[in-house]
Amino acid sequence: MHAAALSSPCTTDLGRRRVLQAASVVAAGAAGLPATQAWAQGSDKPEKEEVRIGFIPLTDCASVVMAAVLGFDKKYGIKIVPTKEASWAGVRDKLVNGELDMAHVLYGLIYGVHLGVSGPKKDMAVLMTLNNNGQAITLSKKLADQGATDGGSLAKLMAKDKRDYTFAQTFPTGTHAMWLYYWLASVGVNPLKDAKVITVPPPQMVANMRVGNMDGYCVGEPWGHRAIMDGIGITAVTTQDIWPDHPEKVLGTTGEFVKKYPNTARAVVMAVLEASRWIDASLSNKMKMAETVADKAYVNTGVDAINQRILGRYQNGLGKTWDDPNHMKFFNDGAVNFPYLSDGMWFLTQHKRWGLIKDHPDYLGVARQINQIDLYKQAASALKISVPKEPMRSSKLIDGVVWDGKDPARYADGFKVRA
């Protein structure tokens, strides 16, 4: 049966898509191609075959990189071109002006751009979550020597020693800023009143701490572990201790791109999902991933800075070691990748909490505009990856407060420490 013969006006979009997919699966089988490559045939053929995806040198760029390195992209009729970027502000600008088609990007950055916070305003889209967990807050060795090794002892030192304290995050509306603020506030420190907060690109964190430009920073790996290896910092808290299985980086693009190239967007999601599943499938795959992304073309660091923490083997730089079951995850049987509406809404509540937005937005409405749940479900179902029944999830954070997305305005206004 030819795909063209199936396009009757009476067929619903979903029904037509399913029939076309089934027909192309048959065609693919007859041609000796993998059934999943059916998405690259006929009406589902990607409209744009070369896709430029920006990334920052961080361990959690791995699924995008491995999708290209291992050739998962070719299965779906596309070529992923990973492009190394210097800063999140650069990623933002290149997404907005179209120099990048997509990016490995901070969850909160996408939401900020959509609302016109910390940069130009443009409709944005989250296609999938790339990873959970795997970031950390580092304090300088100098602070650790003064007894500040965790949140409580840091708060005590700051209360006693009235000098100016400087902490760094990676982008004003991004994940690292929100983890840093949330953690400091949980021990009674107002990050906007009791400290100076600066923005530093992830790969520059270690060098800046080495010369004394900050007392602490929040960033993705490997730049937390790198500070320990270099003897200049200690891990005070991991972000999975702040929020177990928290959302972190996403595959982000513009709303315009999804409308113009829906098949391309779906093909990229499928390729990156396959790479995510591959990474989490075995210890040897994780080690191969670490060796690959450590290369100069990607993260540009020693493989030893990457491979310990992706296996959950942690040390704090003060002699403590532990195995963390909530280490960085890229797939976790699909639990990582679903773009929960409540995850996106959480970042909006924190943007409101810290005065980045003045008024309460339509939390659920904004999340529904940005998070491309239908497109994700199409990609996941084609790969037989399970998806949750509900687009909301419930989590308890480090201060004992539960987030479930049900009353975001009340949640945002309920914190004692806020702007």
C-alpha cells in the first residue's frame, strides 16, 4: 500500500500518522532496513536533514554527542552536528537568531526566554529532558579550612564573618542559579541580600575559584569533581541531595522550529532517546561515553574527572566517600526523559520567588506551550519506551517542602526566604 493512497480527508491526523507509520514499517522491512528507520520514509521524512545542536562542555551533553558519534541520528534520516559553545548566553542568542537549531540547554533558560527574562523574548520549546541529577555546589578549600563544609556550617561562618561572600552560577534563570539559591535559602541565607552572586560559564568555574574570584559555585559535572582533583574546592552538597531525580538539562529549541520541522524534531528526539538508553544500559557503555566526551572536541578534560561521578562514586574532597544511587542518569527506563509539566512550572515558581518575574504567570498554561508532550510521546511509543500517565509528578526537596504542581502561586509565595 502506498502512503499517498492513505491521505484521505476523513482520516484523523493521528490515525493517518499511525497508518503511514505502519505502512513505512512494512516498506522498511521489505527493504531490509530497521523498523525504526520507518520514520525517515514517506510523509514522516525529516524536513531538515542536518541539525545543528549546541552544547556546553559538561558531562550531561553526552546523549546529544553520543547520538551523533554512534550514528543513531542516521537511523532517522538526520545528521546531528554537535557544536561547542562558550556560554549559556551564547547558546540563548544562537537559538533565538537561528544559528543553532536546538541545544543541550538549561531548563530554566528556555522558560526565561519564553517570558523575555534575562534576554530576548521568543516562543520556546522543550522536546525532552536530557538528564536528572549530577550537579554540585562547591565551596573553596579556604572556606572548608574555616569549617564551612555544608549548608549549616557555611551559614554560621557567614553570620560570624561579616565580609562579602561571592557565589557563582551559570545563568540567571538557569538550573544552577536555582539550586544555589534554594540551598542557601534552606539554611537561612538570602542569596540576593546576604551574598554577591555572579554569572560564570561552566568551563571557567575552576579557574575562577583557583584565583579567588568566588567562595563557592554551582555547576554541572565534571567541574565539581575537577575542583576536588585540583585541591581547590570541596563538594558541600550535590543537587540530587537538594531534589532527588531533579530535572536538569533539556533538548531545547524554538516554538517556530517545532512548527516548521515537526518530523525533524521527532527524529532528533528518537535519536537522542536511543543514545540515552545506550548510555544507561551498561557500565562499559558509561565508560565509553566518558572517554568520548572527555575529548578536546567536547568537554576537554581528563577522563578521570568524568568517569567516577557518572558511576555514582563520590568524594567530597575532605576524605568522605560514598556511593550515590541518585547519580547522573540519562534514561532510567525512560523516567528521565519525559518533559513533565510540573518540572517546567517549578522553575517559574523560583523565578517568581527571586523576583526574576514580577507577577504570577499562567504556570500551567506556559508549561503546556513549551513542553512538547505529544511529540515526545510519539517518539517514545515508536521506541517502545514507557511514558507516565500524568504530566505532573511530586517531589520533596531538601527543606522538606513538597512540590507537586497543584498550587504553584501559593508554593512560590510560601517560602520564608525570598526576594
